[in-house]
Amino acid sequence: MAPISDVIFVGNKPPMNYVLAIITAFSSGNTKEITLKARGKAITTAVDVAEITRSRFLKDLKLGKIAIGTAEMPPREGENRSRMVSTIEITLSKAKE
Amino acid sequence: MAPISDVIFVGNKPPMNYVLAIITAFSSGNTKEITLKARGKAITTAVDVAEITRSRFLKDLKLGKIAIGTAEMPPREGENRSRMVSTIEITLSKAKE
């Protein structure tokens, strides 16, 4: 079977929720690579999640590509301009066995 | 003269303060590369700063290496454990003329 590449969207929950999601995905066996995606204030959480996972739980995880970018969000109610938010993508991959 | 590499620490000020610091440093002439460093909640600000600078002001800037890591901070008053905070480093460089 081809290696599976998973995406986890990091939002406003506590970092450990996402850390557990990563551990679960990798331990299912087929997932070789996970990309964390976050925007706005959750960018800090995404970095925390990557660091906690690597330093405390899955010490053989490799930090792959880190990309930043900008996304356009629809305007809030009562506003008429769309907002720009920053985004981040962090790729974590399992070392080959 | 050798190309100068500058470091700007991103903290809790508004993003535009740091954007201006970058523009000033690059327009001084000798700086070819700037590394933004931030930790904790300022990580989001650092990504915003890099994105705003590239999309609105210095459109020929190249996004270089992005690195994340963990730093140990001394314990807060009244606590006795040191805290771990995530860090980010984003390198921006001027395209060669």
C-alpha cells in the first residue's frame, strides 16, 4: 500500500488534543507523514504541537518542510473588507524502518 | 564588504513596527539577509510580519529557511519549574541584483 499522508488542522483546542491525534495517526501503521495546518493565532499552537510531539513522545519523528503563507478570510458581520490571515504548514514524517 | 546578516527579535508590539524595521534595515544597503526570531505567542506575529513585508512592501524578498525549536525559560515568580516555549526563526533575503 502507498504511504498515507495525513492533514491535521490545528485550531483553538489545547495542544495535547492535536498531539494525541498525531500519535494515533502514526500508530495506525499506514501513515508515514502528517501535515499540520493552522492559521492566525493557532500558528503558535501548531508549533507547540510539533515540538511537544517530537520532544516528548515520538522522538524519531523528522521535521520536514515548514511553509508560511497568507489566506483570505470572508469579512466579519458588519464589515465589508475581507481579512488576510497568515497560515503555516508543518510536515512531520516517520523515519524509515 | 561582506553581506550583513541581521537579526530582528519579534515581540508584542504591533506587526507594522517590525515591518518598518525590516524595510529600514534592507534599505540601508548592506543588509542582504534578515532573520526574524520569536517565541511563544509572538510566533504568529513573526509570520504576519514576514507575510506583510513580502506581499505589500518588498515583493522581491525571498523566504529562506524557517526553523522551529524549543527554548527553556526561567520559572515565573512563585513557581519552581522552568517553562518550555516554542520558538521560530524565519529568514528573509534580498534577491541578488
